Amino acid sequence: MPRYFARVELHDADSDDYDLLRKAMKEEGFSHCIKLKSGETKKLPTGYFVATLTEESVSEVAKGVKVRADDTGCRNEIVVSESVGSSTFLSKSCN
């Protein structure tokens, strides 16, 4: 199954706007946390999300992310990419 990373920047946003975005992205199948090969689960930086989705093109995924970003009411910019691998240096654990 393809793994997607999404980066959403909300303009003139506060922490409540990003909380709303995280909840909306969860409904879209995205998480703000990533499970590492070590088994640890780490928090991604603000505005970054990851999902493993089936049968969707990167374009379809991006459209869904854009809808969720727009739902916050903030002007926004998004980037969505399909990943075949990644490397991370993250320090915050997910609760």
C-alpha cells in the first residue's frame, strides 16, 4: 500500500487551528505520528502528516488534504508526496 506524506501550512493560524487540522486529517486517514522501524512512535513536526492508503492516486490524496485544510478556515498551502522510503530524526514521542 502506498504511503503518503502531507505538509500543510496554515497562514495566520494559531495552535487551535492546527488542532482542528489534526482532527480533520485523522478523518482523512492521516496521522501526526509515525511508527519507526524500532517500534517507537514519534510525533511529526507541526503541519506534517503520514498515511498509508489503498487505491488512491497522489492527486486524489492531495484533493482530500486540501479540503481538510480549507475546512480550518485558514488560507493554506499543501504538498503531498508518495513515499518509497524516508529517514527521520524526531525527538518527541506520541502519547
